[in-house]
Amino acid sequence: MVAAEAEDPFGRDFTGKPVLAPPYRAAKVTGALFHTQGGLVVDRDARVLRADGTPLPNLYAGGGAARGVSGAGADGYMAGNGLLTATTFGKLAGRAAAEAIGRA
């Protein structure tokens, strides 16, 4: 598919991507954490942003609800980032919320 000799049944475009080369590795996957490539856009304090980039008051997001840090496409996914954004944005949101009410 990288050489455009076949069409991906899911409509993905692999042209321009590096060709896989040995040695190959495999892992059995038997479950997964929820992770999105889209979601709500947040700032560095996990505040949800409007389309114009301004934060919505008192609304924070992280984990599967927030846009991930892996990139926009499925090929940008990095394992573990669902948990990473859940815990990290949770901490950032807690700090920002405490500061917003004067308890930081």
C-alpha cells in the first residue's frame, strides 16, 4: 500500500510512509484502553477551548474526552497515551481549578 499497488479497505492512505523492513516484531493484544485521535481541544491547563481558542469557563477535559497528543491520524497513535493524558490532564485540570477558585 505504501507503493500505491493496493488500496486499503478502510480508505487510509499509506503513500509516502516508510516501507516496513525486517526484523519484524509482534505482540498479542487482548484488550485496550479507550483512546481517541479527536476529542475536545484543550490548553496546557486542560481547559476546554472554543473554536476561537478562548477557554470555556469551568470546563476541563482529559483522557478519552480530550484531543490526544499523538497526532490527528491513526498512524500517530502511541500506546499508553490514553492513560498519559488521563492522569496528566487530570492533574493539570485540578491545579487550574484550584487556582481559579483561589485555593492554589
